[in-house]
Amino acid sequence: MFAEALDAKIDPAGSWEVHLAHGGTAVDLPGRAPTVTLGPKAKPFGTLRETADASSPTRPAAAVATLGKGRIAATFFPMGRAYSHQPDATARRFLDDLVRELAPEPIAVVNGSTEAGVDVHLARKGGKLLVNLVNTSGPHRTEPVFDAIPPVGPLGVAIRVASRPAKVSLQPAGVDLPFTYEDGRIRLTVPKVDVHEIVVIEPAE
């Protein structure tokens, strides 16, 4: 669907099993990867091996290209289906690094959030920046019903803001959060996330 925007020719013939190599580690994932030939506008990202052997032929696992005023990226294997069937740290790191190619300076970074099972969502309301932390840990993939969600934390949070805020709080409890401000970012610790916590940043007047 996005082959033209990616400057890529994609041919399902001659597809490979998915042997993803990234960041010095490798993992075998379910699904197959088509033959891909990149044009000059596409920047290859990551590596797919033909076999699990480190010396086997390789193809790009993904590509990034300029599109209009922004950029577009895509993986050349069924990343979503593979990860939902077989969550893996290498695949998670690969996708995180690919997203960083598109957005190298994210507004919010939550250390340990992916490993702990915490989704991060940003919103703005009444001039305030809201960083939503949603606890998604638990055996969602293996158990149809479970009675408790284990709390996660502490989590280190870094948030990019234009100036030192007047106040940072954790809602809905209404607890003030101590923070430091340096190099355009506030840094703080959220002690625990039971289900849903919101870090609220109030700008200075």
C-alpha cells in the first residue's frame, strides 16, 4: 500500500521466514518477509537474515523515507502479528528505535514502561500537559479472565517542556511530584501505577 511513498519495490515471491537482527541480538519471529528492493530515497533500517545463521544473506527489516513535510517508515515483515504472538525484547527495541528515527526528541520518555507493561499517552487540557500512564500488565495474551492487575513502578519519567513548570502533580490523587528541570526537560519519579495515573504539568504564568 505504501510502496511508492517508501520508494520500495515489494515482491511477495521469494519470501523469507523472519530472522530479525538488531542491536547486537537476533530473534526468530512468526510470519514471512517479502523480497524488498529500496530506491535511492529510502533509508534502510534493521536487518532480516535469510536464515538464523549470522553469515546468511540479509535484507532491510524496515525503511524510512521523506514524505511531504514529514517522514514515513514501515517494516517489511508482519511486526504486529509477530509481536502479538511472541512478545520479544529485541523486536520491541527494534520498533522503538525505528520510531525514534521519525521522532528523535519525544515529548515524554518513561524508563521501563514497555518492560513493565505501561502505555503512555499525551494530551493537553486548559494549557496543561497531561502524561497518562496506563498499567497494561497481566496475562492478556494467555488468560481470557484474570482477577488482579499487578502494580508497576517506580518509573522514571522525562518530559520535554519549553520552560520550568509552576507545578507537577500526580492525578487523580492530587499529589505534588518533586522534579528537576535541566536542558529543557523535567525529570521525576512516579512511585507506582496501579491502573491509571496522570502526570499533570502546569506551566508558569
